[in-house]
Amino acid sequence: MINQNPTIFIVDDEPLLSEMLTDFLMEKHPGFTIRSFPTGEACLESLDDEPDAVVLDYYLNSKEKDAANGIDILKEIKNRDKNLPVIMLSSQKSYGTAGKTIMFGAVHYVVKGQEAFEEIFQLIETNI
């Protein structure tokens, strides 16, 4: 890993999940700087802060009905910085959905569940 104190953006409209993932990642790597965003739009506004990785929820409009979905945010992130690793997070176990996110530039697709946090941590470690 090049950056010893990487900045990770977590984009999820479920505050409890964001908090749990933040706590998990901070425990695994106390040097992480974690920033959470409830919408993709809020994340995009902060991309100039140059995060080292983004964990992005596939569904982002359960709280704010007009919020863009994860695919739209993924496309915009990749449009701005094609090298920024984006890990998609979703409760969907669909290969089609996973494939679509990879096609648009995600480095990996993680299904929410017991093993998800550990998998996300390993992917961050591998991709930054």
C-alpha cells in the first residue's frame, strides 16, 4: 500500500450501515480517514478532496427519492477519475447487476452480509 493514511469515502443512505462499516475499517486500519455521505451527489461534491477509494451503495434513493442511483454516481466518478477504485455494495445477489457495475468501472461488487465488511477491507487494501 502506497498511502499509509488513505481517505475512504463511504456512500450509503443507511446511516447505521455507514457507521458500522466506518467502525470496522477504523479498527482494521486506524490510519484510514473515513468520510460518509448519504447521497452520491454529496460524494461528488467532495471528489476534489481526492479519496483513495470509494465504497458505493448500488441503491441510493431509499431516503431521498430524487437521489441518483449508484450506477449513475459510479459513471460520474469514473468520468472524473478513471483510476479511482470504486467498490460497489449492494443487497442484490444478481450477476447481471454485478456485471453492470464492473462494466462501468467498479473494481468489485460486494453483496451486503456477514462477510461484506472483511471483503471490503481486503479490496481497499488491494486497490490503493
